[in-house]
Amino acid sequence: MAPKIFITGATGLIGGDYLVGITQKHPDWEISTLIRDPTKAKIVEEHFPSVRIVHGSLANSGLLERESKAADVVLNFANCDHLPAAEAIVRGISQRDEIGTLIHTSGAKIIAWEMESQPSTWGKFMPRRYNDMEGVEELTRGPSEANPNPTGFDNILPNWAAHRDVDLAVLDGFRKHRSKVRTAIVCPPTVYGPSRFPGFTTSIQIPRLLNVVLQLGQAFTINGNENKWNKVHTQDISVLYILLTEAAVSNQPVELWNEKGYHFAEGGEFIWGDVIRRIAELGYQKGLLSSPEPVELPNATVHQFWRGGQMNMSSTSLGESQRAKQLLGWNPTRDELLEDLDRTIDVEAEILGLSLKK
């Protein structure tokens, strides 16, 4: 019997590329996907005729529960902060006769908690590093009666860290239903590069930075932006999800799941200041910015027009991917973040209706 795969967020950046990859590699699998937008549903109908479309949204808890119960593997690429949706997926899987797998997408802002709580540090480099092999318990261990409010400095992520409430709901899923629910959490860093999905998709951090910079007409740094993040290309990270799906279908090994099932998905690291300086150069060359060099601004000034959004480009988030590379042979090969800025600037300029210099 063909494996049954249910996907949320299959028309987004990572989910869309995964949909291309999984249908090409496993055309015999029964794949269904939740889609809210009728226009995007038509794109999937046209380009992926074998995929069953489930019309609805993350707000349809009953629908999510039913579809998750029927699936062997559920991949949640949609909103990583939608707690009711994650809980509904877990409930559905827990009602299966046989074990089912949830592969949930989190986000690397979760390990930027220390800087998020200290805006005075934004733009500086704070060398706190995580890894998903030796340090996996720091990521999967939750609060307890003895320690209901971890601080982060006690080798347990704080409850208030970004995305942590949903991560904990996923982790509680296997703890409460070990015979039915198996989980893996994938934690993407800065994602860049185009998806192969035939509709429009976009990432988050760099496009949002570009949106602000292009409207301001000037690139800027905060404390020089010596802070670092990991990076991964869209078409590299989708391979990781395919490998995890295949491992779930073939029941491969326990070190990929549950207490061990936390996967950073990175292909190297970068300095945000390098990105900002390259944006300034390209933006000036294209006639979009007033200077080829960024101006240094105080965080308080940036906050007046970005309202805290600058934290995503001014924190440090470093989580080394060891588990997928060692156990699945995942090998991200692309190293094109700075090169991809040319394309990304053009896309954001078009969205804003700005004219490029010929």
C-alpha cells in the first residue's frame, strides 16, 4: 500500500519546493495538501494532478485532525506559531491504529532568545552555539515540576522563546502517545534562494529587511551588525525533508525521532553586516538606494520605523546541523546567499513598484 502523506504549507517557499521534489521522487505515493487560497489550489491542480487538495486553513481544527489521522506522515510547513493547528495534528495522529509521524517546521529564532531579551546587544556578536547531536537535550527537554520556568542558562530553552510553545506541543505529542505519535522538528535558519514551486513564494528575513531598506532609500546597520546566523538554500533544505519522510515511511532509526528528533538545517553561517553592505552596493547600482554604503543607526531610531522587526537581522542564532548529516547523509551544497541578493532585490523592488536603473 502506498504511503499517505499530508502537507500543510505546500504552496510556501520550503513546502512548495518539497512538493516538487517529493512528487518527482515518489510519484506513486498518495499525497494530499491543505490549501486555503483558490488561486494556489488551481496552480497545484494544474502542475500536480496526482495531489489531492484539501480545501481549508489552519483554523479548521477538525479537518486537520481527520486528515492527520488518515496520513502515515504529516509535514507541517505552515505557520510555526499556530498552536491550535499543531495540537490538532497531534490529536489526529494519536487516533491512528498504527504509529504516525509528524515532521514539524520550527524556526531558528528560538535559539536567539538570549539576544531577543536584551535589545542593547542587537547587532553585536554573542557566541552562544547549539548543536542537534550532543546538545539535543537542550532543545527537546521541557519544563518540569522541579523547573517550571527554565531560564535558558540552565540548559533548557525558556518557555517564552520564539516558537517554543508550539515546539513543546509537538514534543508533548510523543510523550503522551508514544505508541502512536512519532515526531521530528526541523529548525530552519535564514532561508534563501528560489523555490521550484510554479507559483510565487518568498522567504522572510531578507525580504523583510529589503522592504524596509527600499522604502527608506538607505541601507543601515545597528552596532555594525557583526551578529551571525546560519543559512540554507531552499532547494537544499527541501532535500532534508524528503530524507526524513523516507526515513519515517521505512521506520528508520530511533535517533531521528522524539527526544532525539530535533534537526537544525544549515549549510554554513554568515555575518548580517556582510549582507547589509552587499544590499547597499547592489541597491545603489540599481538606482534604488541613495548610498553604496550603509549608515549606522541606533537601535532606538530603527525601532521607531520597524517596531522590533530589526531583531531578526540583529541577533545571533547559531545551531549546527549534525544529526541529519551523520544519520541521513544530508549534504547541503549551495553557498550562494550573497549572490542571490541580486535576484531578491529585484523581486522586492517589483513588489514595491520601484523602477530599476537600466
